[in-house]
Amino acid sequence: MDVIAAANAREAALPPDAPRILRMEVGQPGFGAPEGAVAAAERALRSGSTLGYTEAFGMPSLRARIARHYREHYGVAVPERRIAVTVGASGAFPLAFLAAFDRGDRVAMAAPFYPPYANILAALGMEPVLLECDAGSRFQPTLAMLEKLDPLPDGLIVASPCNPAGTMLAPDELRAIARWCHDKGVRLVSDEIYHGLSWGTVAESTAAAFSPSAVVVNSFSKYWCMTGWRIGWLVLPDDLVRPVECLAQNMFISAPHVAQVAAEAAMDCTEELEARKASYARSRAALLAGLPEAGFGRIAAADGAFYLWCDLHGMSNDSLDFAARMLEGAGIAATPGVDFDRARGHRFLRFSYCGDEGAMREAPGRLREWLRRG
């Protein structure tokens, strides 16, 4: 958020004819909601409907459409009663954590990690347990790491594809971790919000296929390009359905009705969304080719999502300072690694490539020129 504010201020101070700031700091698609979603929302707003509260778990038709998605995309039958529509994935995490864990419980996760995992857990009186992962494990936890934990954690969060590294767990790896968690009584929470945005190197799989006790989190923000609509969902195990429903009724009442209407329509906008995904793929390819030539030679395997996690080896040991100087000197906003990895993030930088495709293609050249100037 600090980088966004600095980039906004820098942009506002530029003369009209100056090159614009290339925005690579935020994980927000540069596209708006798909046309079918917008049209459905317009119809709902003009219909005279009050668009009031829905059931706490969301519109039955949206839950049915999500269940259909699991059948068609993963070949997994998920009962609609186990699907909870939430106020984005951000609203899903506290519901899942409160239902699955108690104060003082220890929840493991790979580092680097999405910062709100640890921050929400800490705010709820739970303890994050960080597993230091690196390129050797493709920035993902391994079964060997988990088996070494003593005592065992109460929970484990995995993300595939993950933010910030963009790496994925292969289906057999996720299956092994999910089964280990179930057998050991470790509650698995699988963050799958970047599903749909994988690049063919590793197959997508859902923890819902491998464990009856796992919690799955997903969202319409990334593949469906609906960040501001604040719609996500949970796939819950049987024992957490009623606890999460009661929590949702008290904490949120329901997700926004009109956004649920739009989300249901978005799930049938595949052609438009796949064209957008192709744009991300072209940006990814351009950056993977151009960034090493600019000096960024150590990039995490970019299996999915829309991020490149870059080691600043040989360039800087202070990612905050490097990002500030890069914004000033190259006009590129990217995210320092310090929030994603408390111990090692000072030497990593995250580039997001879900923005304007032309800007992504321009970035390596700007970086080369800036670094050449010293």
C-alpha cells in the first residue's frame, strides 16, 4: 500500500508529456469485470428488485454454479450445502480461521507468504509458524518439512499458485500434504484464488479432491477480474458448515447481493476471460525473457498467478530502498519483499504483470537503462 501511495504521488507530479509510471506493484487485474457480469448487474439494478440480504451463505443459484464449476473443472462433486459465498477471500479467511482454530493454536505456512495470513491469525490470537522455503522447494512447503515439526501445528495454509512466488504444488504433492494433514489432525486451509491463472507447467488441483477435512478458499477477484466487487467463497468440510454459517450471519450477514448476481454471470464469460489470460501470458513471456537481460537472473518458477518473485542478488540487499530508487529512476512501481518474508524479504522484489500489456513489455528496457546509468 505504501508503494501504491508513492507511485500515485509520483504520477501526479509528472508533467503531461513525461513517460508514465509502469504499475507493477499491485495484484489487481488491469481489466474490469467481464461484460456479461456488468450486464447482469445492470439488469438487476434496473429490475426494481430490492437487492436486499441473501442467505448468509449466498444465493442458492450462485452456490449451484460454483458446485458445477468443481464438477466441470476438477471432476470433483462438492455439495452446494458445503459452499459459502463470502465477502471476498479476505472475508473468507477470518471465518475459516475462527471456525477451525482456537486462540493459541499454531498454524504453519510457507515463507514467503501472503501477509494477511499471518496478520489475521495474529489478530485472532493464533500463532503463525513460518516454514522458510526457497528455490530448492520451489517456495512451497514439503512433506519432509512438515514431518520435522515438533509439536505438530494445529493447521497448515498452502497456496497454489502462491503469492508472491507464483509457484504451484503438483497434484501428487498437494494430495500427499492433504492426506498427511487429515491423518495427523492438522487442519488444511488451501488458498486457490489464483486458479485459472496457471501456465501449463504444473496441473491445477484442488484440496477438495484429496481431503474431507480441508478448507478451500477461492475468489472472483483474480481470474474473473472482479476485485472491487468483493465476492469469494469457501468449500467447507461438514464439521465446519454450521459454525461458519453462524459466524457469517453475525459478522457479515451476507455478501453484496448485486455482486453475487454479477459473479454468477461472470462464470459463463469464459471466452472473454481466456482472452485476458492470453494477455497475461504474453506479458509473462516478455518479462521472463527481458528481466534476466536487465540483471534479474534469479526468478522463481512462474507456474501461475501473475507475479515474478525476483532475487536482488548482486544488485541490492535492501528491497525497500531498491524499490524506492527504481520508482524514482526508472518510473516502475514494484513491491519490496519485506512483508512477504520477514527474514529474507529484504533481498527480494515482486513484479506483478496483470496490468497493461504494453507497459509490461516496456519494463525490461527501462530497467536495463536505469541500471546501466547506475
